[in-house]
Amino acid sequence: MEIMLLFQGGLNGIMLGLNYALIALGLSLIFGIMGIVNFAHGEMYMLGGYVAYFLIGRFGLDFFSTIIAAVVIIGLFGMLLEKFIFRPLTMRPKEALTSMIAAVGLAWVIQMGAVICFGDLDRNVPSTFKGIINIGGVIITKERLATIIIGIILVLLLNIFLLRTRIGSAIRAVAQDKEAAALQGIQVSRISSLSFGIGSALAGSAGALMAPIFSVSPFLGGEVILKAFLVVILGGMGSIPGALLGGLVLGFIESIGCLFFSVPSVSAITFSLIIILLIIKPQGLLGRD
Amino acid sequence: MSMNLLEVAHLTKRFGGILAVNDLNFSITKGEILGLIGPNGAGKTTVFNMIAGMFRPTSGEITYMGEKIHRFKTSRIAQLGIIRTFQLTNLFGDMTVKQNVIVGSHQNLGISIWGSIFNTSPTRSKEGRIDKEIDSILTFMGLSDYYDMLAKNLTHGLQRRLAVAIALAAEPILLLLDEPLQGMNHQEVKEMLDCITAIKQQGKTILLVEHNMKAVTSICEKVIVLNFGEKIDEGSPQKVMQNPKVIEAYLGGEE
Amino acid sequence: MIKKPKIIDIVYWAIFIGLFFLPLFTKESYIFHIFCLIGINIIFACSLNTILNIGELNLAQTTFMGIGAYISALIVMRLALPFWIAMPIAMMVSATISLAIGFLTLRFKGAYFLLFTFLFAELVRVLLSNFWIGLFGGVPGLTNIPRPSMSIPGLFSIKFSSNIEFYYLIMILVLVTIFVMRRIDMSRLGLLFKAISQSESLAESTGLSAMKFKILGCAIGCGFAGLAGSLYAHFVGIITPHDFSIHAVLAPVAYVVVGGMGSVYGPVLGTTFLMALSHFYLRQFGLYELLIYGVIIIMIIRFMPEGLISIPRNVSHWYGRLSKKE
């Protein structure tokens, strides 16, 4: 019985881990390209959840199309934000500080806007996949299984995009050295815009993915940004593989940890572990420099 | 005791897959003006940055006055007397010219924080002495008319001069100038060259990265030519200019 | 930049004298309550400004305020020591803890400090809410924190139980805070802080150890945050972990940004303006109030990054340019 619980926890860990990884990948991408710590990133997740709420709950759209819709809608929204709020700040001095502050303000605007528009109650999003599957004694809902599979697909797609396409290479070049990339003829402003869009889309897709499982609320963003920061610290700022690894590690620690400890204890332990990690290896697990 | 102020031995730097600097060896004699030249991408700024402590070499050593400094961080290297300027204009834009130079001179003050906050008498007299030195530096660099102007409002040529003034205020023993003549017109170039010569006459040692060949020929006693991260020649500017390998490096780079 | 403040100084002194004699015009407790809160927030905003001045954003600034609050309250209530001892201790504890954090994280470029302070803020909130409940009171926090009292036997005895008395205490401390901030700003130390925030690479190239100065700035800022916390605890009498969560840092960020980052009086102006606006006008909008704060922050950062305090200077600048054209 105990082992089954552990396996259950493990599967949960994978699901949570993928969720965190997707969000952190987006955050790392934005930070890597633009040097902005996007405090409003969590709100993209939250909005993605509401996209799912409306499309699945109100319009009865299927899961896959909803995810695609979330990617597109939140991605475009992200690009708009970059164009009107963050890009003008790059022309000014103290850019790092002002964009941090702008992101903090933005997070609050979006969160409060959501409270006003959608109300502050949790909303349920109906499951598209009903029923459960039994894998060798371990029970998992089809919903969660689908979530895991789609999550893996999204991560793989991102990987292919970054490694195999021309735009992906351009993004990686800018992440390594902005000036060198510009000298090679890459339009850094377009890459920045695109990266912000993709990063936000990743968070939005995670939000849509998790909506049927966790329900949506306007306050999700605040909780999620904390997890995203944890993952990014864990895996190393600006490291894409680090975000993936960190996400999975955090997901596991949380699901397995919750089997044995109370939620606040798990939080306290997680935070303390990460602080210790920061002391010993500040670059995180996979960070460079 | 060697007269070499700075010695670079087997200096190598790799960025990922790119070999930016490869097994570089040279030394700088106290009191000389040494030019570091080569086509774009030859690795000059990388060498510069390693001496200044902005990043560590992949392998090799940098020795300054007998001390191995290649693992020190920038501020410590600066405290030892190696002061650099930047290729892209780097100033404290929102502060006045005078304030910029004050910041440059700070480490020679040894002010205590307490004294600074409460403006104690010893602090005030120390600051008074420094004020005189700052005035002389600003006059030396021809910036005395611009004391209260915000650095960001200066013309390009004046900004580059301010950068040198800030570096001088930090009382350098070895001054690293990264393309000091960049973007300057003929007259400004001449004035800057006169400054650099005057700085050398004060006993300071200078390492210069510069693209302006006429300028290099006129003030450098010795130059080192880099291409693709490697030293391809070394010697007086006149001798080096005749070297077919050097000529080919520059012509090749022009494409 | 150095000559102008003379006129502004006079203006502020005038305002201050007006505030000093306020009890002659009204004895309404509620008004002094608000002024006390504004005063506490001014001290906090100044502390936040100190850290912004070194180019960093401390998301745990309210956490340090909370540390000051809890330590001060516990020293008075558990150790039966007077407020006048508890408060400096609270300040020092805050400053010391921030030294440790600063030492760990400010050595790195990039966003480590920001992320770490975020982490730290959440960790402290979780610890205060769920652990050592006998000591910290858990989620409901600590209550019945006593007002300070001061007595010299035989001469006088003041219990700061009325808001008017506390008002004067806070006024003195706000004055002290502004005095220290101003001294730093006008000193060479302040110049070095500004230099580091404007170009860290240039500062380092002249031998300035950015890390050392950032840590110092952080400690000063967090020390004053602890002061604000201690005052808050003994004024309001009730403190909970939620009071000092990350969300509580939003409004002060708005105060400083709106008032003017990097200036001494900017935070004072911003705090007073926004808190008055909030209390007397925006409160009625409920949730919209927080939304408006966020919008204000974005607008100011985008269009008037120097804050309201720069308006007089810009007005005279434009006026000067206009009159030259004639």
C-alpha cells in the first residue's frame, strides 16, 4: 500500500513538475533574452486558466484546441505588453530596476483586473477526459494522464523550436550575446518581442493545462510566480535545461513531501533547502558562471 | 627586479566553442605606451577585459608587479592601480562632470562612512584636498568649463575625455585605454593624443587598443598585433607595418 | 542640483511647523491616527528608497519591517523591557539579518537579490504563520502590544496612549529618518551609491567594490524598515504575518516611485499624497483601489520616472527655456 502511494505521488510529481517546468521555462526565456524578471509571469498562467474556463466550460471546446488557443491568445497578449510597457523602458537608464517595478505593477493590475472581471471565487473547469486508468495497480485519472502527455509534448515542441528552427537559433544567439547577435544581423527587438510572447504563451499553456485539475482563481498568479522563482533559482537563472530539471525536482519534492508532512512544513522545508542550495551552489543546479 | 610592470603568459580564453585568445605572451615595461592592434574580432578587447578582471582566462597567467592577478575581480585590480576605460562610452550620466571625477577619486580618500554622513572635520579637510586634485585633473583634460554639466549632456568628444578624467582620478599606475579616439574628429584626436602623451610624461604606463593607425604610429613606442586571438607580430609601429603578415591580416579583415 | 534644495527646504520646514501645531486646530483622534500611519509609512518608504538607490528591489522589505515589529513586540511583552530598548534592538536585528542576505546574494549580478528576497519573504511568512505558534501567535499574530511609555521618576511620566502623543513621537522619528537620509544623500557615500546604480561597471573599474556598498545600503535600508515595524507594532497594537507579506510591499513601492525614486523628499511626498488620496478618496472604490495603484506605478515608471518631486524642477526648466526664446 505504501509503495502504491509513493507511485501515486511520483506520477503527481511528474505532472506538477511539468507544470512548474513550463512556467519556469517561460520565465527563464524572458530573463535570458531581455534581462527582465517578469513578475507578471504568474498572471499569464492565471489568464491561461481562464481561457480554458471559458473555452471548455462555456463553449465546450475540446482540450487540444483550447491549449492551442491559450498559447496563441496569451502569447499575443505577452507581445502587446512587451511592446507597450517593457520595450520603451529599455531606452532609459536603470532599465533593470524600472522594468522590475513595472512588472510588479503590471502583475497587480492584471490580478485585480481579473478579480473585478471574473469575481474572486474559485471556478471549476470541467474535465474533458472522464474516467480513470489503472497502470499496474496505480490509479490515475485520464485527465491527469492527458495533462502529462500534453505537457511533455509542449516541452518537446519548445526544444525542437529552439534547437532546430532558424528563429530558435536566433533566440539562442541573442540569449548568449546580444551585441554579437545584432552584429550578425539579427533584429534583437523582434526577437525580444517574440521571446516575451513565447515565454508568456508557455505560462498560459500551463495554466490552461492545469485548469481542469486545480480550478481557476484570480489569485493563482501570485502563488505560481513564487513557484516559478523557486524553480528558476533551483535550476539556475536563464538556463533552459535548468528550468526543466528544477521544475521536475520541485514537483517531486512537493508531491512526495505532502505524503509525509503538512503543507506549510513542506513549504518551509523546500524554501530552506533552496536557500541552502543557493549558499553552496549559487548558480543553481545547472546554471553557468 | 624586472622592469616589466605587467606580464601576460600563455593567456588563453575560450567562449563555448570559440577560441578568442590563444596562448598570448607579452609584457609591458614601466613607463611605456604599448599599442594593442589588429583587425576586428582579433581578441583585443577580450585581452583587455581579462587584464582588467572582467573575466578569468581559460588558462594562462597575468602578473602585475610580481603578483598574479588573473583571478582577481575588477575592483581589486583597480585598487592595485590598473584602471581601464570602456570602448562604449560609459559614464555616470545623471551626475555632473565634477561628481563623475569625484567618484573616480574616491578610493584615495579613505573616508569613513560615519565621517561622511555626519560631515566631520577630518572628512571635510580630506575632501578639500581631493577637490584641488580633481580641479587639476579637470583642467588637464580640458573640462574645466563643464564642471556642473550633467555627463549625459556632453558632446561625444567631451564624454570620452571625461572617461579618461575619471580614470586618472583613480590614480592609475597602468592605464588601459579602450579605443579612446573612437568617433572623434581630427581636432579631437590631436587633443586626446596630446593628453595621452602628457599622461605618459607623468610616469604612467599605458596600454592602448586603437584602430586609428596614424595615431598608434605617432604615440606608441611598441605595438603588439593580434589576429584571430594570436600574436602575429611585435615591435615598433614602423617595423610592424612593414610585415606582410600584418598587412594581409588587415586587408583580409576588410572583407 | 546642489543649490535648488534651499527653497524646497524652506517649503518643507513650513509644512513641518504647520504639522507641529496641528493639535491646536483639531483634537480629533482619527486624524492623528492617520497621520501616525502616514509617518510610519514615510519611514518605511525612505528605507525602501535607500535600497532602490543602489539599484536593487527588495521584495522582502516589508518582511524586515515585520521582523522589527515582532522582535520589538516580543522584547516588550516577553522580556518586560521598555520600548526604548526594544526599538533599537529591533532595528539592529533587521539590519543584521539583511547583512547576511546581502552578503549571500548581492555578490551576483542579475536578479539573485530580487528572487532571494521574494523567497525569504515567503519563508518568513510561512514560519511566522505556522511554526512556534506559542511565540509568534500564528496566523492571528500578536495582540495587545503596549504603547511605549517614558518616565523619569519625580519629573514626569508620558504614556503614549493617546494618538496625539504618539503623533509627536513619530514626528520626531520621521525627522530623524529624513535627516539621516539627507545626510547620506549629500555625502560622498550617497554619491557612491548613485554611481553604483548608474553604472556598476564603471564604478568597479575605479576600484569601488559594488558589493560592499550595496550590502551597506541594504543594511541601512532594512534597519530603518525595522524601525518602521517597531513603531507600527506599538502603535497599532496588533500584528499578523499577513501585515508584512510581499503584497504589502506594493503600496510603498508605489509611494516611492510616484514621489520620486532617488530623491530624499520624493518618498515623503509620494507617501503623503497617495495615502491621503487613498484614505479620503480611493477607499470607496474597494478593489479598484489596488488596481489603480498598479496602473499608477506603470504610468509613472513609463512617463514620469523621476516622480512627482521632479515637477518643480522640470517646470522651472521649461520656464527657463521658454523665456530664453524671447
